[in-house]
Amino acid sequence: MKNIIKLLVLVLLFTACEDFIEPALENNRGLEAMYNEPTYAQGILANAYILLPYASTPNSDVATDDAVSNDNSNNYLMMATGSWTSNNNPLSQWQGRKNAIQYLNLFLENTDEVVWSKDEVISTMYNDRLKGEAYGLRAVQMYYLLLAHGGWSQGGELLGVPILTESESSSSDFNLPRNSFQQCVDQILADADEAISLLPLDFGDISNSEIPAKYVSLGVTNAGDYNRVNGNLMRGRITGRIVEAVRAQVALLASSPAYEAGTSITWEDAADYAAPVLDRIDGVAGLAGNGGTWYANKSEIEGLASGVNPAEIIWRSDIGQNNDWEADNFPPSLYGKGRVNPTQNLVDAFPMVNGYPITDPAGNFDPMNPYANRDPRLSNYIVVNESQQGPNSDVIVTAAYGSNNDAINKESGLSTRTGYYMRKLLRYDCNPNPEFDTEQKHYTARIRYTEIFLAYAEAANEAWGPTGTGSHTYSAYDVIKAIRERAGIGTDNNDAYLESAKSVQDKMRELIRNERRLELCFENQRFWDLRRWKVANLNETATGMQIENPNGSLTYTSINVEARDYKDYMYYGPLPYGEIQKWSNLEQNAGW
């Protein structure tokens, strides 16, 4: 990726010269210049990578019932509390995605003319791969446009965004109507299919016997030639496996309650798109006996921020050396700003270690000792009162009796507002203390296998019930059982609560949604899930826990922290107000 950025800088230098140098004729570089300069051509594609939509911090989570921020200037606070407008939308994807698509269309229109190599066969392989990347990236960019801006019109039609498969110029007609949601889904899936046909499943070195047949037929017999184009040095770029996962995300969105009435994508389709991503994992077939290698990676799940390449990750960002996340989210005593504060709502969603919800008497939840015998993920993801965090395993007192700024509401803009701090995604071995300023490797997990397993479970349950499998070898029940076993839930009682949901679709649905909430918390999933499910949680007041110690005995009092104010029409995000004002054919979503 660093090489891609360097190429982009090179392109910018080339194209910027005309503004400063006279005479400028020899510095005016049209697109045809890319035909004999592969680095210039790749610089155009690089823009779409730089403009990828993945957030590196849990921004949208603070607009849900899972978290709040102690930063009063946070744009998502404005959104969550009812000040969200089409002119002020923190989650708008309009300009960034459209810019990326413009670069991709320019690249696709010209790449066949580029001389990628003097060797014709090598040039063909380069062109195939890079075209595959462009189609895959266009599917990603279109998916995020649809996610953010798809919605119902005033006339009751489910609309997407204008589909752009050709580059725009000064002579283009910019006053375009929106395509239907279904047409947008069809376009994304078509781009994804084209990308999958051109891309390797993964980048990595292969042997002579593994050369794809289509290149063998062109005369490629030496794996070294293939690996020059598609080998390990290409890691970090989009692959066939990644595009398959994006295809599964799109199908899940389209089949969800908020959109299903306006599309032909079914729950069966969504399950069928997720399954191929999962079936290639060693040991997954059937999932019996916790035999899959994916289910043995508990430490990888707990250490998502670390600078390694765990099997859990389908696609990640570049690895960077820093302590930015810790400086933002460690408690104040550890020289952090405590920005993301998990809510009591989220804490209550973690079941007991025996698998029962805390509201079920069989869970034996003790309100006077609320963090005992809980789902192990609670302590792995959230800092609760008197738990430890940081390089020296400091005890963090979030209760009101705490003596420093870690205590709840001790100092505005710094202390927790809910009685909790975030642990997930943070590295204990980072130290933001200026005296040490210890940095470690970090990356952002863009797509994880857990997300796709949960997508399959959700779709399979809706399509075939908790134990149905369709044409596959595992069910929603199988997946959820494996996930909960990995988390350490229900190991002493055969997860009796899960067994009670095994034959009840509604109960399994709620369990799957809750598992998705827990497994993907602080990964910018919750907001979009609540919208596509069209559930009331989007408007649920964020709560916290006030802990006192009046007489040597702790007391726990739930407190309201932040009211949510989402109107019904806000289940579908707005198109930018300025765009609606400019273009008469562009219709706004109902209510905005």
C-alpha cells in the first residue's frame, strides 16, 4: 500500500505542474500518458484504495445504544440526539464514494490500452488482475453508497443511487435520477462476479501445478511468472475472497427487513452468498466437535488490534506503529482521553457464563455482584469497575468513589459518562504517557470471518429455521453454538439456553442478533444493523452504572446518560441537501 501511495504522489506531481510552470505544454498529461507508463496508470487505481470507506475508530457506535462519547464536539453525538439533517450528516458517503468510482471508471476505460509488460502474456495477467481489483473496489464503493443513502421515496419506491459505470467529464449530464435499490444491488453483484472471475482467490506464491488453467492455455508454465503478478508482494490489495465477502454483505443488506420489500434478494440468497466464503476454511464443514481451525483462534479475537496476520481476518488495513487508539480511549490515569464509553445497555447484553441472559432466573445473575460469572467477552471487551488495564495492569476505579479522573463524571470531556471504558481493539502494551510514549503495531479489521459466519447464521435461520441447512452442511444453530463455545459460554451445561432456542425461530433470531452485537461491538456495525433490522433499539436511551460505597458495601444504580432521538424516516440516511438543490432529477428520501 505504501508503494500505491508513492505512485499517487507521483501522479499528483505530474498533474499539478501545469498550474505553476510556463510554458505548460509538455507538462499537460492526458490519460493517454498512462498507456506507456504503468506506474501512472496504477496511480489512478490507487486513488480508489486511498478513498476506501472503512473507519479506523468506532465512530458510529457512539450513535447507538452500545456507546456514548465524552467528547461534546463529536459529530455522532449530534446525530444521536436529534440534530441530524441532510445538510449535516456525519455518515454521508456521497462525495468520497463517487470520487472513488470516477477514478475506477477512468481506469477501467483505459487499462486495456496500457502496456503493462513487454511480455504479452505477463501484460495480460497484469491487466486481468488490475481490472479485477477495479471491479471489486467499485463494488465496495457502491455498497457503501447504498448502505448510507438507499431509502424509500415519497412515492413509496425503494431507491438506491445513480449508477455510474462510465467516467464523467465536463460534457456529462450530471442531472441524473436515482436508480432503484434493486438495480444498484444487481450492479454491485455484477461487478463482484466480474472481479471474482479475474482475481486470484488470495495473493500468495504458488507452484507450477497451481497455475490457473486460463494462463496455462496462454503458455504460462513457470509459476515464477505468475507470482510476479499475483504473488505475496500484492498482499493488502483486494482479492477474490474479499469480493466474495462483500457480495455476502450486500445480499444480507438487501434481504433485511428495511429493504426486503423492495428487492428480489431473499434470505436464501444471502445464506448462499455467505457460505462459499466460509466453506474454504479448514475443518468448517459440519462444524461438529469444534473441529474447524477458525474456532481455535480465541486469542486472535481478543487481540484484534495487534500487528499480526490472524486467520480471522479476511481484509485489513495497513499495519501502523502508533498508540493513537490508546491515547484516545485509555482511562485518564493511563494518559488517555476515555473517548468511547460503553453503555450499561451493552453490558447487560452479555449473558451469564452458563449462557442464560441476565434477565432469566436460570442465569443466577446477582445485581449486587453484577460482573461475576459473566460471559468472558465482557471482561475482554470492556473495562468495568476495579478491573485492570494498561502496560502495568493498573486497577481502574470507575465508581463514583474513585479518587482520580477515571471515576464516572469526574471531569467533563475526560472521564467516563457511563462507568465503563473500552478495552476491545486496544493494546495493553502501549503507553501514551509522554515519559514513555510506547507504540505498537495496529491495524483495522475491515472484514472478519466472524462477521460472515454471523451473516450466514442470520440468513439461514430466516430461510430454513434454526437447524435447517439448505444446500449447505451447517445451520444457524451450528454456527452460534461454535461461536459461543469459543467464547467459553455454556461449557458446563451444554449451553442449555441455546438448546432451548434450537427449535424456535424467533428466539434464535434474537440470540443471533445479540451474538452479532457482542462479537462485532466497537467495529462500526451496530448502527447499520439496527437500521436494516428496523428495530426500536435505535431510539433506546443510553444508560450507565453509578457505583457508590456508602457504608463499605457497594451499591449499583442504573442511570440515564444520553437520550436518543431518531425519527422513523432516519432508518434511511439522506442524500446531501446541496445535491438535491443542484439536480432536479435527484429525489430525496422520504422525511428529509
